[in-house]
Amino acid sequence: MRSDDLLAAVFPEAQACQENVSGPITIPDHPLVREVMKDVLGEAMDVEGFERVLGDLVEKRIRCLAVD
């Protein structure tokens, strides 16, 4: 019950009937959400490193080679 209360506090739209929710779900400005997004994008996925690799591909500092 406490986890349901926390979910409803952070994501009130998640508790709504999905038939009544239309359009994109807004990401709330909540400390738990900010921490999760920082962890996922910064630590787990390394978005900054990915952006560097994409920039290096565009600037042709990295060559992409497909091998079968």
C-alpha cells in the first residue's frame, strides 16, 4: 500500500484509468524522478560518452566499418 501511495504521489497519471489518459505522459519534477533519470542517463547508459562517439562519427574521427 505504501508503494502505491508513493507511485501516486510521484506519478498521479499512473493511477488514472488508462482509457482516460490521452497524449504524452508528463514527467513530473520530483526528486525521485530526477535521481532516476540521472542514474539511468548518466551512469547506466553513459549519454555523454554516446554523444562524444556520435560527434566523432560526424567529424570523421571514427570510421564506421560493417563486417559480415
